[in-house]
Amino acid sequence: MSTDADRRWFQDADFEASGWKLSFLADYESLLAQQRARDTVDEWTKWQGPLEQIMCVYARLFVGSASSTFTRHIQEMRGYVVD
């Protein structure tokens, strides 16, 4: 499951006990470390949104926020992805 919500939003619910693995961009820091080291803070900030969207687009389940344009874009992109 991927989400655009903050990790703290999920802290009270035990999703892993129900068999879900939650994914957040911070979980992939080791994979992204080289790119992050080359980028300035401003450049890295510009990468975060698109990377999170890609994770959410390809997740088996996505939990979004009803009023979020970020969520809306992810939902639109998920419509183009074939399982």
C-alpha cells in the first residue's frame, strides 16, 4: 500500500498485522542516496513529489485524500496502468 499521507497518520492502525506493507519514500533512502548526494536540496525537493507519485501509481492499493490534487493526479495515472 502506498499513500500520500504522512507516516504518522498510520501509526495507530496496525496494517502490517493485517498483511499490508506500507511504503513511504523514506523507506527507499538507501536506493536513492547516490542521487540525493549529487543534488542540491532544491533539486532533491523537486524529485520527491514525482517519485512518491510513481510509487503510489504502481502500488497494489493507494489511499489518498479526497481534496488533494496530488491524490487526484495519482488516481488519474493509475487509470493508465495495466495490472
